[in-house]
Amino acid sequence: MASRRSVVKRKSSRSAGFTLAELLIVITILGEIATFTIPKIVYAQVNSQMNSVVKEDFSTLAQAFQSLSLDKGVSATTTSNDLGAYLTIL
């Protein structure tokens, strides 16, 4: 009976940790996941920044156009130079 207990203890003590191969496999898998995930995160961040810049610029143009139409009115002869004067005010 004592010999069985010592065998059981040996088996449990041998399987207490991970082997180097198992750790390397896990690190490799995590590296592969990072390889595909990090560029997507960076792209999403850059895309979000660009969208906010475009929205801000569009808002500025809309405000300038509204100011121009309230002050002088907009007609067929209105040019981009007329709008440019209102862009410098904002």
C-alpha cells in the first residue's frame, strides 16, 4: 500500500508545471494573435481620428457658408473666394 502512495505522489509532482515546449507554443499563439490584432487596432484609431478631423472641417465649412448666406446671401455669382473670407473669421 505504501508503494502505491509513493507512485501517486511521483506522478502528481511530475505534472505540476508546464514544459518548455508548452510555454513556447502558448507564446507563439499569443504572438500570432498580436500580429493580426495590433494593426487592426491601430487602423481603427487612425480611422477614428481622420473621421473626427473631417467632421470638424465640414462643420467649419458649414458655419462659414451659413455666415456668408446670412450676411450677403448666396447667388449664382458667389465664388469660393467669398467663402474664404468667412473661413478666416472662424
